[in-house]
Amino acid sequence: MKQTMKTLALGTALVTAVTGAGCGSDDSEGPLGTDPLIILQRPKRNEMGDIFQYTSYVPKARLIKLDPPTADGTQTVICCDQDPALANIDISGYDISFDAKQIVFSGKLAANQAYGLFILNLDDGNVEQLSTDPGRDYVSPVFLPGDKILYTSNAVVEAGAPQHRDEYERGTTLQLGRINTDGTGDELGPRNLSHRTFPTLTSDGRIMFTQWDHLGPLNAGHLVFANQDMTNLREGFGKEGTGASNSTLKAQEIAPGRFVAIATARNRTIQAGALIDIRLGDVVTDDDGNVSAAARATEANATFRDLTPDVPHDNEPSVETVGRYYDAYPLDARDKASFVVSWADGPVESEVLGLAGLEANFGVYLYAPNSRGTYERRPILDDPAMWDVFPRPLRTRTAPPVVASQIDTNLGGMTLLGAMDVYQSSLKTFDQGDIYGVRISEGFSSEEGFPEMFGSTMFEGMATLGVAPVRTDGSWAALVPANVPIRIQTVDKFGMSNFSEPVWFSGRAGESRFCGGCHEDRAGSTVIDPGLTDAIAAGPTTFVAATKPRDDRKSSVYSRDAIVGVPWDGPVQAIFDAKCVSCHDGVPGPANPSYTITDPMTGAALTWTFDLRGDTLPAEFVELGGDSHFTRSYFSIVGPDMEAIEDADLVLSGTFKVYMEPENARGSLLLELLNPVKQFPNQDTGVRAFTTTPHMQGKGPDLTADEFYQLILAADNGASFFSRENNPGLDIY
Amino acid sequence: MMKLGTKIAAVTFVLLAAGPALAGKGGSAAKIQSAVTSGSVDAIVAEIERAESLMCERCVGIVTNLLEDDRYAVREAAAWWFAKRPAIKDMLATQFVTELASGDTIAVRNAADFLGRTMTYTSLPALRTAIKRTDVGADAKLAMVRAVKYMAHQSGNPVLTVAMTDADATVRAAAVAAWRDIRGQKDATPAVSLLADGDAQVRAEAATVVGAMGGVAGLSTLEALVVGDPDPFVRRNAAWALGKLGAASSRTALTTASTDKSGVVRGVARAALASIK
């Protein structure tokens, strides 16, 4: 039977050992041992509902030491009354050095300052600030071997470029960076299109962190790995159907391949959730009962154990005695491991708490199995005015090896991408010859001056750098700009995508990212013939667009090899104007079917008729379209904002069709009807993609090969309206 | 704003005249109103986000009122909501542009926050005029600076340069800090002149911007600030800026600053010194 203490009586509640014997002050060590605990105390607050929120500031945070680590231990404030400049500090996170002599923390000194990094020497209490950009925020520091510190920051690796903006919580994204412990050598890593947060160091020398993956329909926070130098991004946990929740964060290693983490939703949960014990690979138990899972560690093989099954994994309010967990730190590696945790009782949901005028009250607890093997939560410290979070034993630990990738200075500051055999995939079965090449596209978001939506399909901005041909042996290679989010698709000889990578990734300058295949089996080996791959022998494909500065990575002409972005009111509308609007002009009839949007509650209805003209939408359709720039043709081909239709419980009736599917030119009705011609390696108007009669036959001049490719790219890049070529932020006002 | 909201709803929403319009995500006008009644910023923002795609006439009126809330977080979320409703957004923007010219401090504040958050670039000419008004207070000026920063468009530069001469130090500080975040901004000169400002916060922000933008014209002033400014944050930012500028002439000043009595300065100065080849 689960026993849970609902209240804490300081000085009387005791920590009991797993054996069930002993008190906090006697000889039994229990899972916590005798090392003091370091605890971050932050004044309580409620506005950190989103898992990526990092700018919250309430002054008078402190770091304390609890010695011994028991409810009646002595609390000593170790930071930050040493320096008057730190008097109003808020602290968002910290880490303990390997020799347990220093603490690095992220602190904000005043409301009008940014979060910076500070080093506290435990011997003498001296605090010094590290040299980071005072105009940017630096949070979540982690010590790395080699006298370095990893962090996340909204500073930008690309000089002069704006930082990516997250579409949901409307904040500037965080990216990885690292700095020497003496404040020199500050360097930023390649960027994700959205946030990277809560990094941690693993025993094999890699780093793990939460990455928000947002590409089209995918919207979730997953655990990913990288090297300490921020190269070699690899999947960790959360995708391929083995995840526990929308977002997984604050992972801490229990043993190789095994982690404890918070499973939660993106928002309203105050960055708290359920505790899960993740096993990435094959589970192994050693003679001492320690459990690890390093072998064959992949997302596909991963499993997890829900350590707190009553705690919601979504953002529904929790309940009394269940609450939510803010973080957890493992104390051993047994199958049922013990943890020191931060936990708050009650709903722990920002809206419910806000309505009641309350805040969550996180305190420190021991979460360990009792003699019957049932997990119990025992209180250690709970200051009712503060969040008591990130409890960590103050003890030395072994630094893992320095792990980095070889950087090739001959790459001209670019990143080399490629694969040994693109046909080897764990996600898609290809027939030999299906794939002509790999299309590589750069991603960006509204920070470049765009409106809220690039299109009604909710895809991000995309600029296609080019198509790297797949060689005879299945290999491909290309040089791409470093530090930018990249999306890759395999394409067939018609230029249509047969598979899209569902996430963004990026590489550093001089990094070589050579995969086995196209998301090959992560637990296996890719077998190829000995010798150089054809792609390397031929040399990586270079794209003209990839060598240009960011602002110039757009189309000058819209031919197959020069096209970069596809502005809807540019080449797409030109096709419709020249070859389609004589029939598809919005006049109801066989060429222009109609459908009706009805509100079943009121009976009110709007009727739309197929119309490929370039006029902007009538006023009554603008809300359903999503932007006042969107045109009749865009609305007709791509359709209305379906999220708005669904949310409003509207009903569509009549001849409703979506003619362009994002990332799926081959499955788009528009392309099926038009029946595009062969594009690669050479354009051939005598070879068609489908066996059906092309729509234009007998109706007028057919599309040119370049025009077909423009429509294909428009679809495969997300069916957006805006691209860099028609960015309204570039006009002069 | 209530009258404007109602008018917009009547003109624009043919579909949803009176329905409760419960959303797939659970949002509703009633829930938004309930949150508003509670007074909780977190509840209001949560319900606005929940109603992201909700098409609801009554919602328009409620959220329109939130554009005038005293709390920026609420105004910002409300503007975000309208940014996803382009026809209504355009009608509101027209009204708010008018307010820039004739409204009082609060009206101008609210207008600027809406126009900035909704990326209404066409309001930039009106913002350039409004920033010169002498009959509105700092709250309005700060909002205009905030709007220009969010839009990050060079057509907003004149707003910032005027704001950098404002009598209110918080306006000057915000303006100089925003300068570096304008897309394509190259010239640090406006920030250099603020290194000698009478307000420490302004000097601190200016030092950061000068360093970030490579404003070598500010070098000698930064060298003086890093050893002589009474404010530790000014000294710290000046140290960082000197490290970015990397001039050999800064070694002496940074060596002195490496023994600063404040820990927020010492470490930054040492690192800056080490970075100067």
C-alpha cells in the first residue's frame, strides 16, 4: 500500500533507508548517503507553464547546502549574498563540478538584465561571472570534461541572423553552446528550428537534451544525443511510437542507456510531470543488481517504466497526493532505483493555480522503494515560500571522456551530409531505382519578417538548396550551409518526394554527417561493398544556393536547378494565370465545383467555388484562409485552415477537395491530374509519372517541365504561400 | 474597443452568429471570460492559447478588451490571437494606427503593442511620427520601441534613434538595446554616443550593443568605463565589449578590471583580456 506524506514537519520527518531501519541522524546512510545536498531555492511563481520558458524572474533565489541530507539537516546558504551585485538574483539552474569544488549556475541579476553564467567556488564562496553576451540569456549550464561548460542560449551562431522564434510560446529559441570555465572560448552550436533545452552529460561522454521537433504535423519534445562539441546529433527517445508523452525533459542518467526523465505536455504543467525510467536498449542486470540498457539503444528499441502511474502525462490538472514532479536525480541503478526528487502536490497546472491565486509548491523528497518494493515519497525539505528544486548530492564523480567529432577544415566552413546506402531504411521500404536523389532544404521561421503563418498547412519556411543525386551504389553526399536547420527528402525521377525526414537537423562547420542509410536500423550495421562510396569518389554535390549568404538564398529564376523557394503569388500563380484561369475562374460549373462550410449550430453557411485567379480572398473567407495575402487560387488548391474548421466544429459539404498535400506531391490531386513529366536526370516531356491522361490534353498548352517542378516543389515543401521571395518583411515602409 | 470589437464581429462573422462554438481544444468564450473575471494572467493566457483557432463572435469582443489590459503579458497574448485572424487584425490595426497619432499615453501604448506584435509593418510610418510626440509618457514610448524591436525592420530605425534621445532613461535604454536586433543593422554609431549617458542602465546597454556590433568608435570610452564607471554592470558590459572588439590598446584597462572588487566584472575582464591576441 502506497504511503505518502501529505505534509512535512521539519525536524520530525525522517528519511528511512530502503531496509526500513534507521533515522536521518544515525549511522544508517540510506540511499541518500551522507553527502550534503545542494538545493536551488527559487521564490514561487506560476508563469513558467511552458516547458521552454526560461526568462522568468523573481528576485532572491539562493543555493543552499543541506548537511546531512535529512529533514533535520543544517541548511547553509552558499549563494548569493557574497556580492552586493547579486542581491536580487534569480537562479534558474546549476551544476556541480566533477571535483565537487565548484558550482556553475545561471543567474539573472535584475529585471532589466539577461540570464548569465556564474562560477561559485565552494572553498571560499567567491562568485564570478563568465564572459557571455550581456544582451542574451544563458541557462541550463552543465560541466563538461576538459574544463568546459555546456549551456543553452538565445544567442545566435550566425552573425547578423535573427534567432529562430518558436511559434507556440512565442519566444526566442534556445540553442546549444559551450564555454571554457575561465570564460574564454565561447562557441555556439548548430541550430534547431525550435528550442533545445535541459542538457545533461552521459557517462559515455555524449550530451543529451530535449529538442522540440516541429516540422509540419510533428510537434513534440524528444530526447536527442550529441557529442560534447555539439556535433553528431542522434536520436535518443520519444519518437517511433515508443515515447511516453508529448514532451520528455530533464533527463538524468541512471546507468548507461538508462535515464530518468519528466514526461509531460508542452504547456501549462510548470515544466513538471510524471517520472519515467527510460531504457534505450537491451536491459542488462549485473551481479550487483544494477540495471543498464546501452546495447542496441535506439528509439525503436526503447522502453520505459512509469514510476508515477497516477501522474498525468498530459496537461490535465493533477490531484491531491499525486501532484507532479519537477525533476529527479538517481541515487543508485537498481531495477527499482531510488531518487531524490522535487515534487509539488495538487493540480500543478498553471491555469487552475492561476484561477485560485496560488502557485505550485515544489519541495525535496526521497522517492524510493520500500521493503515491499512499492515506491514511497519521503519529505526532506520544503520551504513553503520557495520552490526547492534540483536537489543534488555534493560529491565527486568521474568525468567521462571528451567526445568530439573530427572537423574537416577543407569543407570551407560547410557541413558534409550523406549516406552510404540510401536504400537502407527502417522507416520505408524502397525498391531499387525508386530514388533519384536527395532534396535538401533549409528551414526558417517568422523571425525573418514573415507573418504568423507561412501557409494554412502550418509548415515552416523552406528554401530548397538542391537535389543531390544518389549514385549507383546508393550513396549520396552534399555540402550544405553549417548551423542551419536542414530537412531532407528522397525524390524520384519525377522530382516528387518518396520519403521526408520528419525532423530538422543541423551540422557544425567542418562536420561530416554520413549516415548508413535513410534512417537505417540504429542498432545494426550498414553493410556496403569495400572501398570508397561512389558519392565520395565523385565528390559531394555542391549547390549554388548553399554558398550564398542567408538573405540571398532564394530564387533568381524558377528553373528546376535554380529554384529555391516557391512563392505562391509568383511562379505558381503565373502558371494558373497562363494556363488555367480561362476555365477555372470561380464561375460555378463542372470546371469549378463548389462546397459549403456550415455552422451546424446556427445554420449559417458560406459557399466556396473553385477559382484559380490570383485575387486575394474575399473578406468573409480571410479568417478561414489564415492570412489576408492568401489568394483565391491558394484557398482553392490548398484548402482552408483545417485546424480552424475543426476547432469551430464546422461542417464541409459538397465537392470539397484538397488539391495539394504538404510534403506529398505524388499524392496531391493537382499533380495527379496534371501528370508531371520526368525531371531527372534529364527533363523529358515524353515520360509521365502516371498512366492517366494529363489534364491539359486537349485543353491548351501543357505545363513546361520547369512549371511541373515548381508545383511539385510547392507541394513537397509544405504547400506554403510565403517564401523568402515574397516575404512582406522585405518591403520598405 | 468594445464597440470596435462588436462591429468587427458583426461584419466579419457570418458563420457563428450566436453559437457557443466549443473548440476541439476545449476553448470557449465562456472560459475566456471566466479567466478574465479571475484576474489571473496565467489563466487568461492559457485560455487565449486554448482558443487559438476558435472562431467565435463573442470571443472577439472579450479578447478585444484584453488589448487594453494593464498587463503586457495579457495584451501580448491577445495580439497573438488576433494575428491569427487576419481580417479582424487588419481592421483593428487601422483603428490603432489612428490612436498612435491622437491617443493618450495608455491608448498609444496599447496601439503600439498590438501593431508590433501583429507585425503590422504598414504602421511603421505612423510609429515614426508618434515617437516624436511630446504629450505622451514613457509607457507609450517604451511600447513603440518594443513594437519596432519585434518587427525588427529597418524602417523602424528612426523610431529608435529618436527614442535614444528621450528624457526618460528607460526609453533610451530600451531603444539602444533594440538597435542591434533590427535585421541587417550594421552601424553602431547611435549606440556609441550613449556610452556617455548619465544613466547607468543606458550606458550598460550601449556598451553591450557597441561590443556586439563591433563599434570601434567607442573603444576609448569603453576603456574608460571598464575601470572608472561606478556601476558594476556598466564595467562588466564594457569589459565584454572590449573583448569583442579585441584591440590591443584595451589590455591595460582590462588588466586593471581583472582585479575589480566585484565578481561580476573580474571574470569577464579576465576572459576579455585572454581573448585579445
